[in-house]
Amino acid sequence: MKLSCLPVSLYEDIFSGKRSILDWVHFGADLGLDGIDVSVKFFPTRETQMLEAIFEEAQRAELDICTLVCYPDFTHPDAFQREREIEQMKSDVRLAATLGAKFARVTAGQNHPGLHRKQGICWAVEGLCRVLDEAEKVGVILAYENHTKGAPWQYWDFSQPGDIFLEILGNFTDTSLKVCFDTANPLVLGEDPIALLKVVKERVVTVHVFDIRAPNSFEPVLVGTGVSPIKEVLSVLKHGGFDGWLSVEEASHTGCEGFKKATSFVRHTWGAV
């Protein structure tokens, strides 16, 4: 197992420029992580010199850039926008490769008003297929998440319900598409994370270790203090031979101590299960 972190609590600071991506690299090293996750929204511009500096600083800090977290909206009702979303995600995959990221987190798209299940699944599968080809060319693994709502989105994820997620994933049985499994997201709809995990565990390559205050809600809390069955998830994975990445999704807004406590909790729990 390798440990990374997605710094959701720092998003606004990084988006606004109050903190830099290099600040996140240095903080990740201070936390003793094996790697860090970064959001595609950290990169409103993509100058080669800046990307090279980030890659080199991560190398100096002995950190992998594990995952570039992306938010493609393949289910947008406008055909021209869907095409833009596909081309943007292809560009994001190339960005992941430039940064040295092994994975690009991918989503199905938003649950736009009036979107019918059959049509949404068709559009999501088409988008994933077309981006998968690009990812394979540049050596990046697409990790499809059982997702809730992207930071820049207006609506919830179309494939938030587990049955839709599994139907889309079922179209990619013999492909390189893998899974980014979130430990809490199913609970937002009152669904069972363990039941979903047992179906997809052979395809999981990254895990977002995330926690919420209560089922049927979406209130992030410090990892290890909410209702997410983190110990059970890690036990299923560990005893199933999982040797991939755990990424602590730190969204509690409890400062540096929150990051320290969350990463320490996940390390300890993995060792104990």
C-alpha cells in the first residue's frame, strides 16, 4: 500500500493563488506521504516551465504525483459541449502524463435535468471509450469513481446510484478502465459501500478514503470520525491482496492538524486490519 492525499480543504487557497501547488508538494512531504493527488483545477494555465518545476520538486521531495483528479461531464445534453468535454479530458490525460501522474480520476458526468438513464449511460460510455484510447497512448490509467458531486459542478453525478455506476463499468470489462473507490460516497444515497466494493474490488487501483457525518447527507468530517466504514473497506481490500494507493480525501477544514490526524488514522487502520 502507498499513501497519498487529496487536499480538498486547501482547494480554495490553491484556486485563489493564496497557496501554490509547490506549497502542497512541500506539505505532502512534511506529512510523510508516498505521493500527492492534485486537482485539474489547480492548472488554469499549463506552461511547460511550471509543470516541469512541479514534477522536479516532487521528485526532489521523493513524492509521486499519484492522481490528477478530473471532472469530465460526458452526460451534458448539448452535443457540442459533450465533444468539448471529451477533448478537454484528453488534454487532461496528457497533463497527467506530463506531471508523471500514474492515474487520472474520471467521472461519468452530471445528472442534468431531464436526462434519461439509457441516454446518459450511452453518452458516458462513449466519452469514457474515447478518452480511454488517449490514456492508453500516453500510459495513464483512467480510474472511474463512484462519485457524488464535482467541485465545479451544479448537479450530482449521473452515476451516483450504484446500479448506474455498475452498468457503465460493465461496458469496460475487458479494457484498461479501472476504479477509484470512494469509501463514503454510496452513503450519501443511503447505499452500502461494502456491497459495492465487493463487486468492483478486483478493479480498484486507488481509494479515496473519505468520511461524512451521517448517511443520506453530504457533510464532510475529519476522516475516522464519521460514518464511513473505513476499517471494513480497508480490511476487504487488504485481505483481497490490494497493493495500490490509498488517498486520504481531507475535506474537514480543520487545518494542518486535520491532515496529520487523517493520514495517521489511515496508516494505523491499514496496519491494524
